[in-house]
Amino acid sequence: MPSLNDILAVILGGGRGTRLFPLTQQRSKPAVPIAGKYRLIDIPLSNCINSGIYRVAVLTQFNSVSLHRHISRTYQFDAFHLGWVQIWAAEQTMENTDWYQGTADAVRKQMFEIRSTGAKYVLVLAGDHLYRMDYSQMAAFHWENNADITVAVQPVAASDAARFGILKRNSNHRIISFAEKPRDPDVLASLVSRDDPERPYLGSMGIYMFRTEVLFDLLNDRNFQDFGAHVIPQAIQSHTVYGFDFDDYWEDIGTIRSFYDTNLMLTLLNSPFNFYDAENPIYTSARYLPGSIVERSVLENVLLAEGCRIMDSHIRHSVVGVRSQIRSGVELVDSILMGSDYYDRTSKTWEASEIPMGIGSNSFIQGAIIDKNASVGKNVVIRPFPRGVDLDGGNWFVRDGIVVIPKNAVLEDGLQIGPET
């Protein structure tokens, strides 16, 4: 049986992240904060470490400075450990003068680096999914079936089939057909793999394990720019491709709506995903912050990070990120407050004349995402818009009805944002 040390994990940093704008205005998708104190990249990196896979490359391209900083500060192995986490940034070379054109093209442009590791297997992961998975089980499945490629698959409802790459397996778990985001009823009928009327399909999770030589052979065709659209459909015809079952929580954080809903889900006691797993923790940067102070406030279903100060406020069904400062009289409902990268030292007291970082007194905020280091003045009112509404308001945005205040934005006292504005 091969060893986990033979595996190189390659995490794709994603493209411009337009569907997550303005959260990706100043950062890449994997660097977007989640659950008050983590970043999306922490999920696949933690899964790798917990699975015993200690060689990891993160492929980056757009707005990658904060991602590089986070990874270099957080994921450092000691001198007695053989593992490493490396940043492989897009670069121009004598052979390649353009940027990554897709998921497969990103890996193709790093073939020299992959070959230099001597890895016999390559595990391809996305940097913007939320799930907890033991990749060693997928590797064992791959080796037991002597597979060329293994695709992690999950049951999919008929209503969601158009969002996924849908595949069909035979009784031996070998994939025999694949369609990327199918909509044609006849095609969908031919792809039914499960005797379950609620979830009759199997969808690709965008997690692939390759024999390294098979990966290189497929990527030699420069027409293949994407794994889901090009590589996997072709490989099914020429190689042994198997589907590995994963029937647990998994979410693609690809849009503002999915980001918003997923974060608020984490505030619930019965959340299908939580960060309270002592055996498989999610790692992140150690900040050494003090505990949060809550004075004369009511908190209901709140995910509260450390280093915060909350005074005389009412917070319901919300995420309050690290170093958040919430002043008296604030009502925060169904919202995500990402917190701050540092403490505001521009004012000595909370009631200074300038607009301090955090949420000003007597403000009402509902259905919003407040990005890091934002300063919301006093008596500000933010209400959600109907679903489907997209607006650009200068220093605030609306995406699918959710009001998003970008990083470092300043909202003046008394500003009102809502359907009536």
C-alpha cells in the first residue's frame, strides 16, 4: 500500500471571485473570513493536516497578498517535521506568458513544481468550500481500486443538479458517464445513480485524486482548461475513474448569498457543521487576544469571537468577529460583523467626535455583512432588500438583497440604507 507521504495536495486559490464581490475587492476568495475568526483557506489546509497529508501547495493569482500573509504566519512546521505549505503564485515564464485560464490550466502551469516534489499522487482541492473530510479514506479507496483518478462525490437533489457536475457510476463505483451542470431532461434521466427520489444524482465535489503521471498525460492537451468541464469527461473515456462517496455536510461558498446563509447557519445550536471537533480541529492564525467583554447586553444565537467589546446592545442570529466594537443602543439582527485586523487607536474613548471603528451607538443593522475594519457611525439604519436586488451605492453594495459594507468603509452618522433609499 502506498503512503500518505506520496501525496501532494494542491489547493486552487480561485479566480477573480466576482460572485463574492465586494468581499473579494481587496482579497482572494480563500482569504475571505468565515465564522468570526477563520479564513476559507483554513478548511482544506486543516483537512489535509488532520488527514496526515503534510505537503501542500496553494495556487494563487488574484489579490493574494493577505492570503500569503495568513498562510506564512499560520502554517509553519517545525524542523523535525517533513511537511510544508507553499505558495505557488501565477508567474510568467519563458514557456508561459499568460495567467491561469482555469482550474486545470492552473495545475498545468505548475507541472514543473509538482514534478520536483516527486509525489506519486496529486490531490486537487478547492480553496472556498466548507466541509470536514478525511482525505486518507479517499486515498485508501483510490489505492484499493487501483484507480487512475478518484472523484469525491455527494448525493444531489434533482433541484440542484444544474449546479453540479453530475456523474453516473456502475456497481463497482467506476464512473461511466459525466455531464457538467446538465439541464436537459433526457441527459438527467440517464444520469440517475441512486434509488432515492429526493437525491437521485451523484455530484462532483471538485475534489480529485490523480496518479501523477496520469495527471500530466491529461494536461498535455492544452485545450483542457478546466477539470470539471474538460479533464474529467475525457478521462472517463480513456482511464479508470472512480467515485468516492462523501455523505456529510459540504458547501461551496461561491456567492454572497451562500456565504451569508452559511455563516448564519453556524450560529445555531444544531448547525450541520461546527468548529467544535477536538479530534479534527480547524486551524487558523493564533492571535493571542483577550476574552470578549459583554456589558448589559442580550445575545441570542450569536457566534462571538474573542477580543470584542459589546455594550448595552441586542444581538440576534449574527456572527461577531474578532476585535468587534459595538457601542450602546445597537441592534444587530441576521448579520455578519467580521471585526477588525487591529484595535482602533485614533480615539481615547468610545464617544469621540470622529467615527470610530466598529458599530456606532443607536444603530440598527439587519441582513448585512460588515467587512473588516469598517466604521459605522451613530444612528445608522441598514435593512435588507428583497432577494435578487443588486445595487452599487459607492461605499456600500447590495448583492441578492444582502447589504455588504466593504473592508475599511466609513458610513457617516445617520445614514439609512434599505429598500426605501
